[in-house]
Amino acid sequence: MTKLLVFATLFLAVTIILCLFRAIKGPGAANRLVAINVIGTKTIILILIVSFLIHETYFIDVAIVYALISFIASIVISNFIMKSGGKNK
């Protein structure tokens, strides 16, 4: 089970890097927002897997707080995109 979780952690780290590339290079603001949301979600899962691997429960609280901050950031960024008309700046 531990080997599977370590592999999942490495796989998530690689996919986060790929999503980071999309967030930087994305063709539009909406694509960048989606990439940032995916990075946030994968980071939350990564924190929870690490919490399970090292048997520390306080990381669950960290993941919940990170999810709330990520959600608020998504709303703020989407409002900014709506006000700018979806144009890249």
C-alpha cells in the first residue's frame, strides 16, 4: 500500500508540473483559471496522501484550509476575468 501511495504522490507531482506549464502558457484566461483550479485540487490530494503516509492528522486541517483559500481565489480570479472581458493582459 505504501508503494502505491508513493507512486501516486510522484504521479501527482508530475501532473502538477504539467498543469503549471498550462497555467503559464495557456491560450486564454479561462484555460489558465482551470489549470490553477486543477493544481489546487491536486495539491489538496497530495497533502492528504502525505498525511496518510506519515500518520499525522493535522495535515487534514491544512488541506481543508488550503481548499477554502483555493476556492476564494478562484472566485476572485473569475470575477477579474469577467470584468476584463476575458482578454489576456
